[in-house]
Amino acid sequence: MTRSIHRKRGIAWQLRTGRPLEAGDITLTPVARRLLLRWPSGGFVWQYPVAVFVEQEGEEARVPIPDPTRMAWYALIAATLFVLLILAWLNAQKEASA
């Protein structure tokens, strides 16, 4: 199953479900997010898992898959922006007092 969230000029941002896997009375269905970039001579695909649907005894639950690498990346970007903001503020204070 593919659900296209955004598609424009060779760009597609999709949420895809994989083939269901059965283990006893449990059915597991992987879910991935995919970014597609297409141009005439080729393209680029970036795909990563986001969750697993677990179905057991007629009940379905979504179990998210945490991505610690992405969270560390976001923390690094936030820390860099914070340091740049502090440095800009200190520079403005220094120029105002001079």
C-alpha cells in the first residue's frame, strides 16, 4: 500500500506498508517513510522504518520505531543554532558597549 503525501515535479514523500508477516496468531506489518527524487537520467530514494502494525486477536496496535541517530542529529543542529545565537548576542553586546 502506498499513500502519497506530496508529489510535485519528480518529488514524492510516501508512507508505505510492507508485506504482512505472520508469526503464530500475530500479524506484523512494517511501515516505512520514503522520499523519492526523480529526474530524467535517474533519481534518489531515501527510505527508513517508522513503525510496525501488530495485529493480534482482532486488535491492531501501532508500535513506533525510534530513530536515535535522527534524534541525535536534531539535537546537534539545535545545539549549533543555540551557540550561534549566543555568539551573535555576545557580539551585539560587545559592539553596543564599545
